[in-house]
Amino acid sequence: MLPEIPYFPGIYTVILIIVMGIIASIAIGKRSRVLITGVSELVIAIAIAYLIDLPVSQSGYTIFDDFSRFISLIFLGTSFLILISLHRELSDVPRYELAASLILAANIGMIVAVSSLNIIYIVVGWELAGLSSYAVIATRRRDPVVMEAAMKFFIVGSIGFGLTLFGISFIFGATGSLDLTRINAVLSTGMYDYNLLVTGIILLISGLGFKMAIVPFHVWIPDTYEGAPYSITSFLAAASKTMAFAVGLRLFYRGLGPVSNIWQPLFAVLAIITMTYGNLAALAQTKMKRLLAWSSIAHAGYIILLFGAFGPSANLIAGGLFHILTHAIMKILAFIAAAYFAFIAGSDLITDYAGLGKKYKLASFFLAIDLFSLAGIPPLAGFVSKYLLFLGVVENGFVWLALIAVINSAISLYYYMRILKYLFFEEGKVSEVEVKVPSIYLIPIVLTGLAIIVLGIFSDPLIHFLKSISP
């Protein structure tokens, strides 16, 4: 057992540790980038140790259960990996300590959001994470492309947040409560205003849809992902989207579960549109970041099958949570590998990857592993998570929905393999030039690549744990 911190029980211990890391990073200031990264990584490592060690507890409107433990570990684990490459990528940014502090602050917001049973607490955590994410994109403020990406994210995110608040107000009007447990009890009795509730749920889905990146609320994703620095893009794709799905699970499973007949068909339609449109749009992309952005949208379509195929299957929730984890890992690897090859080629064009696989074998090998996993090729983690998720969809009686998901997964194989075609089977001028790439990029690439292999082959213990989790 790790030592307890007086007056900070449960999840508040983790929050306090991260706050101390923020203060330390700002205090170090411009003196040492390496020290800032080291302190931030140490703080995250200590927070992860406490997350693993803390017992399940509930205090007021906050709850620390295995669901919040698992999701919070994804937040902190992805941040740990991202900070490794962020240190190198933002070497031209004078106030690097602000970027590191904003990543830590976003983690506080995300942890609060997924550890709350009251919608007000969820909203506060959500917006803290959102504001920190908007700001961290804009750390390279002299770059007009980066500033455009930050502004698009901020504007669209603000609209989404407004719709979310509007939806919450309708749900409060229908049920008379903002406590998820109380909302569930009221809905179970049938004593609520149906019209207010339906309006609130539609607005809530619209607001969450912006963060989840589901069609038609996805418009900010390709431009923001393309304009933001690679490491920060991986943070948005891995941690920020994980928060959106986790909050959605809390709201709809724990709070709005009794009226799943209202929201389940809406999510089923959105899942089909999102995965299909995302995959078809990815087919036409010529730039790596934009292709990965559309791929991320398609994967959002798979993950919201958690809502679109709602039912009693334990495999559905286990598969959905497993795919949230694997998606985060796979996107970190993909975007950091894209940063690695962009450094070599001086370009984000996929055609400029030609021949690089023969010269930069380690990064190319793990990128290939990642792309196979994204496509759902066994025995990698992406295959296992998709299989379990689609199996849960079938067990809940939505065979047609699972079939559409499988077809979409097959479509994605084409554009992932197109990257490998250029990487290993084409010849290019860039491959003839000797470029010394910072080896620090290889650390997150290798770690995430090994995780994809290990989680695919030795997935049983994790699956067993995920089947015991309830949002």
C-alpha cells in the first residue's frame, strides 16, 4: 500500500499529485526542458502507481471504481508516452513548460470528468480538459497553420460544449435532477416529461458528438489534426477522445439506461454513417495526418457501437473498452511514426514515404504492426478488441450492424496497406538521402508497438478484468 495523503482521499490524491507536477513545471520555467519533461514523467508515474493501488471508493458526487481507474490509466499512460516526443517536437517553443503543464492540467479535467456521478462535476472536468487542449495546440503561436487548427478546435469545441449544456438543461427539466443515480431512478419510474427528455438527449448526443468525432460533428478533426504538432495530435486522438467515450458511457449507461429505446437507435444510425463515411473519405487522402484523422473518425464509429448495440452482453462493454484502449495506443504509434518519417522526408505526403522502410527498419516495422492492428489483422490487439466488440453486437441481436462494421473494417485494409506499399515496395529520392533522426521518437514507437503485440497475444487477463467493469 502506498502512503495516504491527509485530507485528500481516493481520487483526490491523484489530482493533488498532478497539481504538484504543474506547479513544479512552471517553477522550473525556461531553465531546463529536460528537467521539465523528467519531472512531468515522474509525476505521471507516481500518479499511475496510486491509481493502481487505490481502493474503490465513493465520496459525495465523486466515485473511484474500476471503470474510472481503467480510463484514468489510459489518460496518464498516453500522456507519459506523448511527453517523450513532445519534448523534441516543441524544441522551438520558448515556453515549453506551459505545454507540459497544460497536458497535466488536461489530465486533471479528464480524471474529474470520468470520476463523477453528478453532471455539474462532469461538465467542470470536461471543460478544464477542453480549455487545456485548446491552449496546448496553440503553444507554437507564430505558426499560422497551428493557430488555425487551434481556433477551429476552440470554435467547434465551444459549440459542442454549448449544445451539451443545453441538452443537460432539458434533461434536468425532464427529471428534476443532475445526479446520474437519481436520474436513473426517476426514469425507471416513468415519471418524467418525455418531450423534454427526447430534446435533451438529442442535444446531448450532438454535443458529445463533437468530442467523439462522429459524423456529422466531425468537421474540425481533419484540419485540426493536420495543423497541430504530431505529439499533440496524438494526445487529442488518444486521451481527449477517450474522455468523450468514457463520459458518454457514464451518462447513457448509468444515467439514461432506462430510456435506451430513445438513444440506442440514434447511435446505431450514427455508427453506420460515421464508420462508412470515415473509411470512404480516408481512401482519397494523400497526406498521412489527414488519413489518420479520417481513420480516427471511422474508429469512433466502431466504438459508438457500445451505444448503438446497447444490451446485456458482457462482451460488448469489454470489447468497447478494449478498443478504446487499443485505439489510443495505435494512434499514438501512428502519429509519432508519422512525425518520425516527416522529419526524414520533410513532408507529410504518403508518396514521400517511398523506400523509407528499407532504410529505417525499426520504425517501419512497428508502423506496419500498427497499421495491421488498425485494420484488425490477427493476432494483434486491434483484431482482438474488434472481434470482442463485434461479438457483443451480435450477442445483443444486432447482426446486421456487426456485418456493416466488418465490411467497413475490410475497406480500411486498402488505405492502410497503401502506406505500406510506398514504405516497403516503392523507390523514392528521399530514401537515398542520409538523415539523422532524433532517436527519442523511437521510444514511444517501440513501447506502443510492443503493447499492441502483447495485448493481442496475451489478452485474456485484461478481457476478464474488463468484463467485470460497469460504467
